[in-house]
Amino acid sequence: MTIDVDLSSVADLEATCSDLRKLLHTSSKMEDILRKMDNRFEVMDENLATAARRIAPLQSLAMASKALDTRINRAVSPAFSLLEGFKRSETLQRQLIDLSAKLESERKPKKRLRLLLKFVDYVDGLNSTINSISQDGEPAIQKLQEVVEFLSRTKATDHFRAHRLRETLVTLKALYETEVDAMKFEGFLDQALLNLQDEYETILQQLRHQNLGDLRGEEDEPESNPSTDLGTDLELEILQRISEILCSNDCLDICIDIFVKVRYRRAAKALMRLNPDYLRTYTPEEIDDIEWETLENAISLWIRHFELALRTVFISEKKLCNRVLGGILDGAVWLECFIKIADKIMAVFFRFGEGVARSSKEPQKLFKLLDMFDSLESLKSEFTAIFEGEAGLDICIRYRELEKLLVHSSSKVFWEFGLQIEGNSDGFPPPQDGSVSKLVRYAINYLKYLATEAYSVPMAKVLRTEQIWKAGILSKPESDENLLQEAITNILEALQRNIESKRSRYKDKVLPHIFAMNTYWYIYMRTRNTELGKLLGEQYMKQKYKFVAEESAYLYQKQAWGPLVRLLEADDVKRQGNLQDSAMGAAVRAKVEGFLKALEETAERHRASYTIPDVVLREQIREATVKVVVPAYSDFLSNYTRATQGKNFPSSESVQAMVCRVFNNGEQYPAAGEGKLRPRSSKGRSTNAGGGGSEAGSADFERKDFRRSRSIRSSASDQLDG
């Protein structure tokens, strides 16, 4: 077994040895092959080196040719673009000529606007093309010239090609120098821009405000307010495009001039349809010469027209300016254009308002001044929003100055009214019949009107503003109600001093009391249950006027009818009681006859010289007088029946009828018992729960008994007793 193993191993070794010999033989052959290949590579390398040395000049020439070609192409391409621009501009000009002819013949507005928009597009394209030619022309020519000079200097190409490039350069340069300026300033673009200016002006003129003349009524109806939009979207787009084209062609001044001129005329013409002829009169002297009714109507129109101009015309014009000119110079132009349009119109309104504020300070102007002030106050926020920014600063300043003038004028008219009332005491005599003077009627109606909600609010605001200006912004003014109450109280006190001054000028002893009774009763009755009465307070009105009227009524009765009643006093008759009956009868009859004669004289004096205009007051005085006179007469006759026998004296009913006729004057009055004067004791006043009516309503009236104490206005009693 061991021998077999050894034999197989030897056989493997022999095989391995045989393989190694073959491998060595093959390696030897491969080495020979590689040696031969190496020799061939050396030969090829020598050949390639020789070829490279021979090809190198040709490679340099190709690279130079390629660089030259690139340089020429860089110079020629802009020139080709420039020529394309000239060709495109020529095409656009032909299209514009054709479109211009269509525009002239087109009569339908909408279709014409669409053609005009297309015309604007072509003009915009022509303008862009010419601008591109203008901007790119010089660089293109400069590059081409550099190439020509380079080829001429380096002889990099043949003479023929260099000559062609030189001719092209000369032609292109001449074309650029002669055509570009003509295209920009003398060619069809210039004519197209002129046409656009005409179209621009035409469209602006066609944008009209709604007929404001239809809104001249006194009542504002929201549904009748005109729209604040001017023009259609197509019209506004065309105007905007034209504005931008004109601006890009150095025609901004022309564009603004056309816009401002046309829109100012349109806005002014729209407002002129309201017939504001009053605006031609604006100096204080001219305004003072106008009749009050005419001036009052003019101020009312001014308020309405001012509001209408602001809320319709100027808002419309501002929107139009923003839409058409808002894209120019980043929005730096349109607001100034709007201010230019509005400035002249606003100046006319301001001028009239300032003239009214500076005119004479007549009392009746107060309410119109307050109307103007209240209107400006209500429009202040809108006005500031419309005339915004630095451009509208001057107009806003003038607006505030007008408000200041109106505040000063209103407060001055009001205070001068009080001074005129107080200073009127020497101007006119008191009413000869003791009736209410025209000044009192005017003043009370004036203050009642002022106390209404329509005027109390602006008047209080005027007073508060005036007080703040005087005391400073940091001051704490009173409430509006207190300010107005104090101001009206001052006027009423001045009126009371005027009344007392006139009262003291009567020579008749009865007339001062009739005058005071009529006047204070009138003031109280005309103000109770009104805004003025509520503002002053019922207690104030009673103390100042009702109680004074009652006091005057008592003094009137004492002075007018007291002597008549005293004629029936029986003291002297009683002293003659011990005498004969005939003497006593004569004394009694003398008293009765004297009483009747005095009654007739008193009645005649009342009919001729005295008047009590108020129906209720006259009824109450009649009732009170009957209760004083008739019982005294009736009691006297009853006490001395024997002494009056055989003498036919009037009955008590006849005397009552005679007294009633003194106050009736042929008029019909309430039945007895309505609105009576209650008897009044010396301890004070009692108030009647009922009362009759008058033109201002009814009020409780208290009658004072003749036998009252001295506690009631001793000064008046002393004056009358004296």
C-alpha cells in the first residue's frame, strides 16, 4: 500500500514539471512579443512627435480663426438686432397709420374706445422699440467699429470682407444718427403722441359729473346722491396708459397741464349748474349790503353746495386722479394734481364763508353762523381724509381758519346780542299801553330757537371752544349744558334789566305794573315746557318770572282798583251816624255816585290806555277784579239800604258786567271758574292746580289779596304808594 502511494506522487510531480516547462516556454515567447511591441511604440511615438511638430501651426491658425469668428459674431449680432428694431418700428408705423384712419372714421363710442386702446398698444410698442434702438444703437455701432478697426489693424481677414464690414458700419452709423432722433422727435411717434394728447383731452372732457342741478332741493335724499365714479373701466384704462406713455416721452408737464385744466373746468362747470351766483359777493362790505332774506338763502345754499362739492365732486375727482395718474413717479404726482383742481374751487367757497364771518354781527346771523359751523364740524373728518398729506395742508389750514372765524363770530354775535338788549333801554320808549315790547318778544323767541337741539349743541360747542382758547387747552371747561345755561341766563338777566329800566320810565302809576305783569307772564308762558324752559329749570323760571308777574298783578290791582274800592269805605259815613238820616243818606249816595264815576273813569282809562294781550292772563285778572270790586259794592249797598232808598243805583250784576266789559273788549273768554285767581293771604302764595291756556300753554297764577303784609317786594310797594 505504501509503494502505490509513492508511485502516484511521482507521477503528479512529473506532470507538474511538464506544465512548468510549458509555462516557461510560453513566457519566453511573450517576452519576445512585448519587446517587439515596445520597439513599434517607440517608432509610433517618434512619428507622432514629428506629426505634432508639423500640425502645430495649423492648430494655432484654427484657434485664431475661431476667436476671430466669435469676436465678429459678438459685434454683428447687436447690429442685426438694431436692424430688426428698425424693421419692427417701420411695421408698427404702418399699423398705426392704418389704425389712425379707422379711428377717424369710427363713430360708435365703444368700438372707437377699443380701437383707441389698440392704438395705444401700438404706440406703446413703437415707443419701446424706438427706446430700444436709442439705447442699444451706440453700443452696437461701437462694437462693430472696434471689429472693423481690429481687422484693419491685424489683417485677420481678406480685404473684401473687411471692406464689406466697413461699409456696413458706415451705413448703420448714418442710419442711426439720422433716423433715431427723427423717430423720437419728428417722426410718426411724435405725431402719435400729439394724437394721444388730443384723445386724452377729449376723454377727460367726456367724463362728466351727474347733473348736480337736480339735487338743489332742501331735503337730502340719500338715494338721489350722485355716484362718485367717473368713466368706465375701459376709459380709465386708456387714460392711465396714455398718461404713462406721455410721461415716458418727457411729456409729463403737458399731461398734468391737460388733466388739471380739463378736470378743473369740468368740476367747476358741474358746480356752476347749481347757480351759485351768491359766491360772487364775498367782501364783508358787500355782504352787509345784501338784504337779510337773500343772505340767509345764500348761506343755506353755501352749506349745501359746500357739502355737495366735497362729498360728490371732489371725491370723484380724487378717485379719477388716483386711477389715471397714480402709477406715475411712484404715486408722487396724482395728489398734487387733485389739489390743483380743488384749490381754486375751495378758495371761492372759503372766500364767501370768511366774508360772512367777518361781516356785521347782527343777531339774526347767529343761527346761520351756527349752521355753517355745524356743517364744517360734521364734514371735518371727511375733509381731512380727502385733502390728505402735505399737498392738502394749505387747504386744511384754511378750513380750520374758517372754523375759527365762525367760532369767534358766533360767540361775538351772541354776546353782542346781550349788550344790545341791555343798551336798548335808552333807545326806545316802553309800550304806551303796557303790552309786551317787541324786543322782549324777539329775545324770547330768539333764545327759544337757540335752545332747540338743532342749535343748542353747536352753540355749546362754540362756547366751549371759545373758553378753551381763552383758558388754555389744559383747562377743565364746564359741561356744554352748563355753559349754554349760563350764557342764556346772562342774556335773560340783561333782558330783565332792560324791562326794569323801561318800567321805571312810565309816568302813569298803573302802566308799570301792567307792563311788568304782561312781560314777565309772557316770558314764563312762552318758555315753560320748551327746551329753553327745561334748560333753565322750572324753579328758576317761576322765581324769576312767574312770581314777579304775580307780584306785578297784585300791584296792578292795588294801584288800579284799590282806590276804587277805598271809595266805598264806610268810616266817614259811620262818623255821620249821629246826624240826621238825610245827611247820612246824602253821604252814602255821594259815595256810590263817586264810586260809579270812578268806575267809569277806570273803565275808560283801561279801554284807552291799558292792554292785557294774553287771553288767560286777562281772564284771571278779570276774575280777581270782579271778586274785589263787586263784593265791596254789593256789601256797601246792603249795609246802607235805607240810605239808598229812592235812588236807583246799578245792581251788583250791572257793576260786574261793567267790570267784565273792561277786560272783554268784545272777545269771548272761558267761562267763569276756569283759570281763576285764588285768594291770597298775607302769609304767602297758594297755587291753583288748574289754569287756563294761552298761546304758550297755561300756567297757575296766584292772586295777592289787598290785605297782604309788607313782606313782598317793599321797593315796588314804596314806589307805587309814593
